[in-house]
Amino acid sequence: MPKSRTKIKKTILTPHAAIIGLADELDLSICCSNRNCPSHWHDRLTEKLKHLQQTKSKKASNLPSTKSKFDYKLSYPDILSQLFRTHQIDETDQHEIYSTPISKSILLEKHNAFIKQIETMLDDSTYSFMKNNLNSQMKYRLIPLVPDIFSDQMDRMETSIQLKINLLRIDHLHVNSYLRLKIISIPIWNRSAVHVVVQDENHHCLRLSIYNWSYIIDTRQIKTLKYIHERLNNLLPMNSSIVLLDPWLKKCSDGDISLRCESPNTHLLLIDFEERCSMSHRINVEQLRQMGNACYQVDDNRSAIEYYTFGLKQLDEEQEKELTLKGQSIGPKTDEREQHRIRLLSNRCACYLRERHAALALADTGILLAFNELTHILELPKATTGKLLFRCLSAHLYLGLFDKVEGLLKSHKFGLGLSGGENLTTMAILERELIRLRDENTKGRYDLQGMLQKQMKNKTQLMFIDLPNHHAECHRNDLFEVRLCQTEERTKNGYPNGSYGVYALKNLDVGTLLVVEQPFASIDNRIIGEEYCHTMNYWDENSKIEYCSNETLRLLNEIEKQLLIGNDTWTTFEKMKSMQPIRQWLAENIKEEMNKQQENNEISSNLPENYEEILSEKKQWRKPFSKRLPPPLPYVPWRILFETQRQNPYKSQSTLAWYSLGSMFNHSCLPNCLWYLIGDYLFIYICSTNVRQGDELTISYCPLWISSINERSNYLQQCQIRSCQCSLCLYDRLSLNEYENDLKKFSNLRALARQKNLSNLNRLIYLQQLHNHYEYLTDKYQQRSVGFMNEFLDLESINEYFQHETMENEIKEFLNHQHDSFLDRLSDVCRLTLPQISNPILLFGIQIQLLIDHLEQFYSSDYKQWNRLLEYLYEVFTFKCHSVSNDMSTTLKDSKELFNNLLQTQSFFAGVHHKH
């Protein structure tokens, strides 16, 4: 078994026990150094059992005396089992010992039948539907924050108690314990978990179900069945050894007993896999590189990085071994070894770039900037050299080091490396992207139309992760600040304690770009590929069943993957720790850890005898890394990430993503900022004319212009916002029941007017009633901050239902009157006087498309008075990224194209109904 790479013994890691609320098990993890001595166990357990039985007899002394049905005569082999039974009867009357495991032959027979059933199910249908209860994940799934997960697991195992299958308790999580197991069957995946049969050192067998394993679950990439089976055969081959930490023995829905692992990234040690990849006589460096390449080709970058890293470690160990034999500390580098190292570093750099870990990619290619190493690299084949230099320069571009890239491109040696053949195309791409990214960074000018068109046309898995689709970030910290909300601000807006907000540092003009942010993690929520699992994901919350989508779980899996890849740099978690639920969890747990440290005297009796020695050794180990901030806790509960996602408003028709800075913007139903997701980049800009210094900058978390406050509240409750206190919501609540009934009546009339197979005259009757009720609404609630925008749009859309070839004169007159009064009605609902406009946000949406169509149809000869208005709106909605055209037809075309693209890519128009 490989030794822990930290080469130290750590103290018992109990924070994870506190996280999942199982502190009652800690007493089982504390034992003297003589834990394997039979007489020690006999004495200790006998004493414990005697104490428990005395406690029971004292309680029974107050009751009428009765004769017991059973007399207990305990022999040594039964003491441990009986102790657990008595202990649980005394507390919960459950969790019996699994003292008689099922025979190996029966388990294997059941497993083989299960494999055939699963294979038949997966072969017969492309789509599968299943239920997925998230309660176990909410309780037990943990996301690691430590840089070396395997070493951390090894250290935890060294301070845990080894158990056997026949000593496990049913429906119980055995904290600070572990099982050493052997794989004795072929692993099978049934779209929700990996199932395999294992046996312990006593040859007792059980089925092991592994959930949420990052090697196979869907992230940004939806893995194919063929690839998953290949990975499983590589990770869990027959007769390989694994270690399961904190084993959980569970009674399944089918009545069988099995081991369940909800958090394999923190609780499952692949002992044999680590040994095979670490020893060159089992898997050599070239084989590791080929295995990494196979993972890279299907976009499984995390696995590819793991294989390349194993290869680099093998090279280091071989070199260190040679130097040790020669008695040297530094020796000459062999050409073969260095060529392997360069290829592995280059390939790992490509993986980091795909996953947007540019700092790690730059660290891998930093060796190329050394003069001697670069000279050596230029001796490689041109294709290899071109890849290396392109990836090196791409990492610089991703980090915004534009001057450095320009200097390197002009240097003689880089010019030689990128000369000739395909490398000339590479050079041209780098030069073009350098100009574009520098222009975005310095001038804030982005080709929005081009980005939107790419988003609509490109539906591949790699659509956002190559250099031409990378964009410079923009954080205008000179225009706004993120700070803790003051007491009066929290009271006014109904924010909870500890809330943050974004506030203007100066008066801001409409159309000012504030943020262009690259996501921490993102997925394409359009279905990719032919095979996909449709699952009903649910969990219990306050005695109520809640649901979430597959896309939400995929995004959370992608976030876990990003943390696993970037845990070598603590800055990865730094990017997301400011998000509200994560920030609150950190504050609570850091405070709890500080309180525990202050109570050392009280808990010292529960610590191992060599605690002080281990603590001193740990402090010495940390000294060389004192400048590097360690994570405050080794794990973050998956539940915290899930709660953070529930508060996340950012999604489009194609993208679901996390944005750290974007999460700081609070909600308002009348926001002064608007946001787009173009590709997976977040753009936030000012879209109101009255933003003054000190004002809070807000966005809308729900689709714009929803009139019903109940409907808005439903959207906001999905984002964990209990009540909005903006001026619009306060007004709508003044007569809530009456207001909602009036809107409901409009909805009923709208449904009647939209009926299929309705004659024109009958439709006209309903439309007139609907129009009259709309006028009633606007007159009754004329003090409202904004008119009934969606109701206005509904009225206009119903005009398209009429069959124009058979239209009666009465209908024509009505529709002509509607056309003639369109501008007046639009001005009324937007609370403005056209062609003058004071607040452009009120014209953001379908209404501007209707305005453009109306102008094209009825103002073909007199465009001038409207030209400036449309130019102004186009500049605002593209945050001044596009130049103004004096040609009205061009302005109309550009504006129509922009909003057609936004309608097809964004999700903030979801509340508007259209004719299909």
C-alpha cells in the first residue's frame, strides 16, 4: 500500500463529522494505542456493557418487578455485537449488527442478473427515466478543498479504526472507521450509481454502490456509456484493492443490504489504481500519456490531467533514484526523459486551458521561457514545437498579459518556433486574437452581434473554451464597490443580516458597461448527444417535496470538478467564497473551529496520547508553506453549493453558470442595470438614466415586466428571496387580492381570444372585451411605476390570429384604429413621451421589436424623427460597443437583428406569450 505523501501523521480529522452532524460517533474513534489487543477490547467492551446494563436496571427499579424472558450469558466473541445491540436499543431501538453476511455465490448471482437487466434497459431505449432522491447527498456528500486528496485520505485512514463487514450496523454511518475491500465482480453503472461486489479480509461480501463519482458523472461533458465502462474497468478492475472511509451500511429499497458511498471523492481510496499509475513496471510514462490523450479527446480533462501528472511524477522519481545511486543532487538531463516531460507538460497545459485554469497552464509552460530550455525545445519536430508555443502564448492571453505576448511574438526564438507550414496559421491566429482581446480590455468594445450568432450556430461541447471564443474580463472597480449593506439599507430593502450589495461610486451614464465576467463554472443546458438520462430529482424540505433539474446537478458536478482540478491553488476556492451561502457557512464554521480551539482543555482527554507530538510535527511541516493560505476547512458540504445554486439567477437558453461578482448584485423588479449571458460570459451594464453616487446597482432575478406580484414572488422564492421591497412590489401589495383578481380576469379573456378554430367575429368580441379590461387596468392603477407591459404585448400579438383574407370591415376598422393608436399606447405603458425617452430600460424587450415593425410599416416616408431614438437605444443596449449609423434602414436592421438574437439566446423574456 502506498504511503501517505505528506509523510506525517495528522490528528483525527473531525470537522467532516461536525459538518454532517454525527458528532455522537466520535467516541468510537478514540482508542488507546493498544487497539488491536483482544484482551484490551474484551476489558473495555465488557466494562461498557456492564455500565449500560446497570443503567437499565436502575431505570427498571422504579417499575413493577417482572421476570425477564431472557438471561444473557455473554462469551467473548459476542461481546462486541451485543454491546452495539444494547447501545442502540438503549437509544434508538434500531441499527442491528449485520452479523450474518450473505454468501458470496448468492451475491455474485444477483449481481450478474442485475448486470443483464441494466444492459437490456440501456440497449432498448435511448432515453431513461428514473427517480433520484437527493436527501442522502444533502446529508453526506462532501466536496474536497485539500490539494492532495489521496494523501489526505491516507492520513485519515491512519487515524481511523479498521472494521469488518460482520461488525457493521445496518442503516448506520461508521465515522472515523474504514473497510479494506477487494473487488470481486465487474462494476456496472445504471445511470445513477456504480455497483460492484466487494469482500473484506474475512471473505465476507457485500454490494457497494458508489454515487456522485466525478470520474463518470455528467459535468460540462455528458459521457457516453462506452467511455464510462472503459473508465470503470480501469479504475475498479477485478481483484483490485480499495479502502472505504466512514462506511455506511444501508438497507436498500429492494430489501437487500449494501454499502453506500455518497462522497467517493473524499471517502474512496483507489489503492491499486494509485500503485499501478505510480510504478513504471506496471504502467510506464508513455502508456500514461496515451491514456491521458484518450481522456483529452473526449474532453475528460480532469482524468487526463491525473494521468499526465502520474507520468511527470514517475519521471521525477526515476531521476531522483538515479541521482541517489550516483550520490549526486543535480545531474545531467537525458534527452528521452526531457522529451517525455515536455510532451506531458504541454498536454497538461492544454487541459488546464480547456478548463480555464490559465495560471496552472502558465506554470506548466513557464519552463519554455527559459533560454536554455527553449533552445532545447526548438530542436523538437515543428508540429510539437508549434503546439507548445501556442499553448504558452494562449495562457498569457487568458491572463491578460498582452504586452508579454507581443514581446514574445516579436522575439527571434519564438518566431523560429512558429515558422513554416501550419505554424504560420497559428501565428496569424495569435496576432489577431491579441489585437481583439487588447481592444476588449482597454476600450470595452465587444462584438456582441458576432458573439450572439456564434452562440446560436455552435452547439458543440467545446463551443466556449477555445481561444477565438475567449474574451477579456472587465471589472470597473472605479465605478462601483461591493460592500456590506448598512442597517438602514437592509431594513429598507428587506435584506437578511450579512448581505452585501453593489453601490455606485459616482453618477453613472446610461449604457455604461460595469462587468464582463468569465464564469467559475458553466454548462451548456441544451441536450448534447443522443443518449441522455431524464431524472426526477427531489428532496424533502420542511415536510415538503422540492424538485430540481438535471442541468442544476450537472452544473454542481462541474463546480466540483473545477475545485478538484484547481485545488493546487487556493485561489480557485477564493473565486467562489464570496457567494452568500458559502460566505455564511465559512463564517459559521471558522467561528466554530475557533471556539473548539479555545476549549482544548476540555477535550484534551479525548485526543490521542501522542497528540502534542503530532501537532508539533504538523507545525514544522507547515513552516515552509506559511505564505500559502490553507483552506479554512478540508471540505465544503455539497448542500452548501446546492443552496448557493438556488440563489443563482444567471441562465440563458443555452447556458447555466456561476458568477462570483455577478452574485453580489441584488434583485429589484425595477432594476437600474440589465444583464446578458452571451456565450457563457456575463455582461452587466447601466440601463437607467437616474443612477447617482451611492445608489445601489440592482438587476432583475425574474423575467422582466411580469405584472402579477404572485407570479414574481414565485420566481423570487426559487432564488430564496422571500419578499421584494421595491416600489413596484410595495404598490402592488396595497390591494393585493383585488389587484390579482383583475389580472386573472385579463388572463381568462386572453385565453378565450386565443382559442383555435374561432371565427373572426367571435374573436373580435373577445378582443374588444380584452381591450376594454386593459383600459380599465391602466386607469385604475395609473399610479403604478410601470404600465402593464406584458398585457400590452399580449393585445398586440392577438391581432395576428385574424385570418386576413376573410376579414370583415368591422375587424379592419378595429385593427386600423389599433395601428393608429399604437405609439400613444406604447408611450402610456412605458411612461414616456415618444420620441423622447428618459428611461431606456422600459423599452427593453418585445416592445422595441413591435416599435421597429410599426415604423417600417407606417412611417416609411418619415423616419428622421425616430432615427435618433433608435440609434440611442441601440447604443444603450449594446453598451456603446457598436458605432452609430446615420442610415435609418441600417439602424432598423441592426436593432431588429440584435433583439432577434437576444430572444433566441436569453431567458428574461420568458413571461411573454407568443403565437406559435
